[in-house]
Amino acid sequence: MKIVNIGSRESKLAVVQSEMVRDYINSHNDDIEAKLVTMKTTGDIILDRSLDKVGGKGLFVKELDRALMAGTTSLSVHSLKDMPMEVSRELPLIAFSKREDPRDVLILPEGKTEIDFSLPVGCSSLRRMLQFKKLYPQAAFEGVRGNVITRLAKLDSGKYSALILAAAGVKRLGLESRISRYFEPDEMIPAAGQGILAVQGREGLDYSFLEGYNDSEGEMAALAERAFVKELDGGCTSPVAAHARIQNGEIYLKGLYYHEADGGHLIGTLTGPADRESAQKLGKELAIKLRNQYQAQQKL
């Protein structure tokens, strides 16, 4: 029996997500036993500062990458939205899951039905804050770090009036009943890759045991959204956002362009054929279109 070690962060959500990949491998391969190897990442340890102050999203993958390179693990499972846009050739993304609900959601303290705007909304994402402020101009924010369970505990203790979280994580943890409101992509464009799991491997290894796992629609959405953000150099500190929808053989991509210097922003859409190559091209084209459009507006 061949053992396949899967690298995962220690948080409950990360483990649940990695177990989904583990169970797929075990149920589709009689000669393989997949096991989880959990570890605490730097991003999980440093919780008293915002991500942009301590190194960005890469802090959630460093330790997993080291284990993969050292051969301690054969693959890692990540929430795609937490992956840096630049991925090394040695550690390629080898599969994408079927997408869970990509939307952001509002969560209120237990027993509450409305936002108490005398308290801050717990949110560390500029992308979410920018778009939430359009819906609720009176809102004030305070950063919140930690896993979903930790954040909910802080919310229920009375520190915040509400939280804005990704629907996918809340649902995967079985906490859907806590959701007070869903934000449609027309109201709040999700982070690139939100709701999609990424399986990262090591160059040169045989991953035939994952055959059939990759979801083509999830992959095309991931490629289009990440190409958009990458073209704009959008990191974890930038509210650049993208959401792709696959329908009737076409990719419908919606993107949020943000100009760092003056805080101005622009939202636009583009449609193209639903195939791997076109997905990346579409993301790049929309990014260039919005950037040029914004620059032209500033000259008027």
C-alpha cells in the first residue's frame, strides 16, 4: 500500500478541506492510502498584525511549500484565494476543485437580526471594506484575524457588530445557519479563486491517483480570475477582485480595478470562450481594459 501524505494547515477549515481531497484519493485508488500531515503556518501564528504588515498571503503557504519540497508531503491543499499569484515551477497547481459558493456573507452575533453600527464590523480585507461601504455608508471597520471559529467567538463576545466571511468556508464547516445575508457578486465581487480548492504538487511526481478530481469549470474560473489579478499586480493588500461564471460555453468575467495612488476604482465585465487558454487571456484583457479606461477618465 502506497502512502500519500497531504500537507494541510492545522485550522479546522483547512483540515475539512484537505479531508475532501484525501477521501477522493482513497475512494478512487485501492492501492493508495492518503493521510494528512498538518502544520501551523506563519500566517496562523502571527495574528496581532494585518497581513500586509507581515508579508502577505505567502505566509499561509511557506511551511507547506517547505514540506512539499523536502518530500515530507506529496501534495498540499489550499483555499485558492489564499494562494499568492506567483506559483513556482517546482510546485505547480495540479488540480482545482468544483467551486463551492463563491459569495461573501454577513454574519451577525447570535440572537441579533440587524447590524449595530455603534460597533465596528470585523473585517481585514480592503476588497470587502470598499464594497461593503457602498451598501452601508455608515459602517466602520476593525481588523480581525484568526480562523473562522476564532472570529465567530470574538463576534459573539460583543467585540464586533458583524463579520464578513466567505460563504464557502462557513458552509464547509457546517455553520450555514449563522449566515444572515449573502452578497451577490453584483454587490460584492469575491476574491479571485474564492470557493475553489487548489491542489499543489511537486514537479516530476506522478499524480495519476488524482485522475478525475480536477473540475474544468473550477479551473477555467480560477485561471481567468487569477490572470486578472496578476496583470494588475494585486496582492493581499489590494482590493482588486474578480469573479468568473461559466455558462453555455462562455466565461463571463467581472472585475474590480483599484488605483492605489488615489483610491479610485472601476468595475467592468468581459466575455470569452470557455477554454483553458481563453480563460487566462480574458482575465488579462479585462485588467488592461479597466486600467486603460481608468487612466483615460483621469485625463478628462
